[in-house]
Amino acid sequence: MSRPPVTRRTVIASAVAATLAAGIVPVTAAQATVPPAPQGWVASTIARMTLEEKVGQLFVQQVYGQDATTPDARNLPLYGVATPAEVVQKYHLGGVIYFAWTDSVKNPQQIAGLSNGLQQAALSQDSKVKVPLGISVDQEQGVVTRIGPPATQFPGSMALGAGRSAEDARTAAAITGEELRAMGINTNFAPVADVNVNPLNPVIGTRSFSSKPELAAEMVGAQVTGYQEDGKVSASAKHFPGHGDTATDSHVAFPVITHTREQWEQLDAPPFKAAIDKGIDMIMTAHLAFPALDDSGDPATLSKPILTGLLREELGYEGVIITDALEMQGVRELYGDAEVAVRALEAGVDQLLMTPAMDKAYAAVIDAVKSGRISKQELDAKVRRVLELKVERGVIAKPMVDVAALGSVVGTSEHLATADAITNRTTTLVKNDAGVLPMATSGKKVLVTGYGVTTTQILAGGLAKAGASTTVNQTGTSPTDAQIASAVASAQGKDAVVVTTMKAWDTNVTDKRAGQQKLVKALQDTGIPVIVVATRDPYDIAYLPGTATYLATYSYSPVAIEAVARVISGAVAPTGKLPVDIPAKGAPSTVLYPFGHGLTY
């Protein structure tokens, strides 16, 4: 079985009790009368749902606003109503997704309040059925982190791959999941199951655990267990059938994966198979073409051979299939937004994420069912998978959360200490030719320069705690000649320079990151010991000739930067191992530093 069996639960009665505890006006007992057995509840709910309610369960949308009932004008162009609660009720939504840019994630108390308010909107509709929402977020950790402190932060997937500990990966997921659930979020669109075999990948990179499918599969499986069994939130492996070997960002263009079927089996499939073996609740599709799996030219999101033939029938996956965001350009090039929604469902998708034309897409799906293009049996099967997921994760039993209990779960001292300990095991010392590290920082004058206002300040603060006298001169991702000259001047009289880089390899972007390469060389030319810290992709060193001391953190998250300060000062010995090969600049077949490389002291 690819999914754990549905177990008997107390369903709506528990939801009403939780609602009362949270101080929200609950639905009435008469409205909440359903069979006590979850499987019976699913069947009876589907039997009593209108067509519009069934179709609504297939949509997961963003809503604008910090709470459920305050009007926000940004909702009007998309939905024709102003409050998040009205959006939920107008379309009988199956789920919502939170972002900082929608003002959904200000702080834990606000998030929990919004979650409760949206659930109340879903449960208080004038309807024969009461179905709570799936409330989701992309809290991958690392570069894709929607909820910042005080929620516990981790350095992300590739850092965990460097740490080589499946136990640490599971623990990170468990803590993340537990804190999300306390805020009323019951679905995390993680882990990333893509294998980052292309160092020039602009969209995956450190979001992937590794370039090796075996390590990626081990970590993905561990995180599925951590999220679902320990953290009690649904996990979603992404992006099927694999987004690791592309130099194109599907947010803005249409990637094509040229792997053969055999290469897919060897490189892309193992992490998804591991997720299925662990009973993952959801798998997210990729907006890319994969001709060896479907030569139609359609993206995988719209491909029946890939989603039904391969994922359902060959791999035996029985859970929910959800699209990546339908507002992304990679899925919008061939068909209109309404047609995309219908084609995705025909291909085998169960839920549609973030359609940019909700009225048109919603009406198109309803019309497709009425016309027989999507059979009523197919529709019911999709709704059944969505409802069973909500039962299995306890969303039906307990949709509301206790806002007063947040402090005992989110960002506790125990969670923060665990995050520090895990992150300490991920920093990788790639090169230490001059023997600069560990550095006896006490009394030393150190310049911290390079990428990141917050990053450089946190790193300088960490070194200052170790006794160094620090100066900060932040130059960003695209240092100008004047900024480089200023950094060189600041280095004069210092005992050492620590320079942070961020995707210094990526000279194709508009901000001309070649300036970072010039900065590092200019600092090296001073003759002062220079420690380069790559705060995102570990590949930067291939573009920084002459670098003698190089550390990879895989993340600019404060927890990762604090850890690298401890490594530089010698308070922590580096133990991370490269989870990818670092190839030479312009020569991908020439490996400068292989998978598994990592120094210590």
C-alpha cells in the first residue's frame, strides 16, 4: 500500500469541541451530525455534496489579508469578493495557501487566528456538509521559508544532505510540522524530491537534498515520516516526475527534461518512490516537458501518461496529486487558464493550486462534469482522495487550534537548541589550504564583507562573541567597482577577511553577479587571509580562482550563519560532506570537489 489505512476517529464532535476551546462560534450540533466512522463520513459527505461543493474541493487558492473577515481589495480582481472568508465560501474551497506577500504569515498568533477564522468560514456555510480546509504553506526551510522567527528555522534540504543524517532530517521535519500544525497549517508543500544533477539549475539548487538519488531518497523518506507521523501534517513531494536537471525556471519559461526513461528510473524516480513507500499524502506536479515519458509536448501537469500511467498505475500511488502553482508560465504557454484546469484534472490531478482565473476555471470544471468530459465517477474519486487525506491527518477531527498554546510549541528553547545542533553538523569545509581555520578569533581584527545586510551582521556578531573585533562592509549580490574598492580599503590593517557569496556562479542573471567574483579576487590580492563563505549554492568556488579557504553553508538562514561563525572560531568542528559534485567552471564533466568531500579539524 502506498498510503496508510484510514483509521477510526471521532470526527465532527471533536471539531466542535476544539472550536469552543478556541473561542470561535461553532457550527450547530444538528449541522455537524455525521456517521462516526471516518470512511462512512467520507462516503456520506460525498453523497450529500452538490456539484459546486465537490468541484470546490479541487481548488487550493491564495487569499489576501491578515484575518478572515477584514476586507482586502486585492481579493476583488481575483474573486469578486473582498474578505478571505467570502473567498472560501464563494467557491467551497478545498484549501488555501499562505504567503508573506498575501499578508497571511505575520506572526504565529496572527497565523493561528487566520487559520481558525478560515476554518470557521468553511464550517459555517449554508450547506448539508461541513468540510474543513486544507491549509498549506511552502515551509521547505532554507531558501524557501515562508514563516520566519519565532518559528524554528532550519538551513534547508541540501544542508541536511551535507549532514548525512536521516535522523536529523526527520527531526527537522517533525519540529517544522509540529509548529505549523500549532498555527493551524495542516499541509506543508515539502520535501523537495528533485535530484539536483544540474549545477546550473536556477530554480531547485539547494532546495534539493543531493545530486545523488540514493541520498535524496533517504532524506525524502525520513522527512515524510517526520512531517506526517511526528508533526501530524501532510507532506507533499515535489516536483514530479523530477525538476533536477534543468537550466530553465518553470516560473517564467517551459523547461524540457531530456533524460531517457532509463535515466529517469535511475536519477529522478528514487526519491518519489521513497516518498510513496512512506505513505506520502500528496505529490506535486512539475510544469515541464519530459519527452521520454510523454512525447506530446504537454507539461507533466497536463500529462495523463505521466500522472495516471506512470505515477498512479506503474508506481502505485494512491494519494492526492496536486499541481504546482497554475499561475506559473511553464503551464500557461499552450492553453488558456480555464482549459489548463480541466486538462490537469483529466490527466489525473486531484487538486489545482493557485489558478490565476478562478471564476473561469471553476466554471470550466463544472461544465466539464456536466458535459461528461470529466465523469461524475472521476470527480467523486478525486473528492474522496481529498477528504480521506483530511480524515487521516486529523483535519476533520480537529480543524481549529488553541492560540493560547502557541508559546509552548512554536520556537521553544528546546526546538531552537535542536536546530542549532543539527545545523552545526551541516557546515562543510571544502578547502583550507592555508591552514587559516580554525581561527583563533580572540583579539583578532576581522572584516566581514560580501552578500547580505542581515547575513554579514549575523556573521560578524557570531565572530564578535568569539572575541574578534569585527567591521562590516556589505556589498550585496552585485558589487560595483566603488563598493569593491571600499571593501578593499576596509580590509587594510585587518588580520583576516570573511567574504560571503551568494550564487556567485550565476552570471546569467540581470544583477551581474560576476561582481562577486571580482570582489573576492580583489580581497585576495591584498595578501590578507580571506575566508570565503558560500551562503547558498556550494558551486561558487569553481568561479573563484585563488580561493584558499572555502566553507559552504547551503543557506543564508541565520541559523546557518551562526553555525558557520562557530566553525570559523573553532567552537564547532566542521563535519558536513558535500552532497553534490562541484564541477569546474564551463566543464561539467570535470569534478573539482566530489560528492562526499569535506575537511575537518
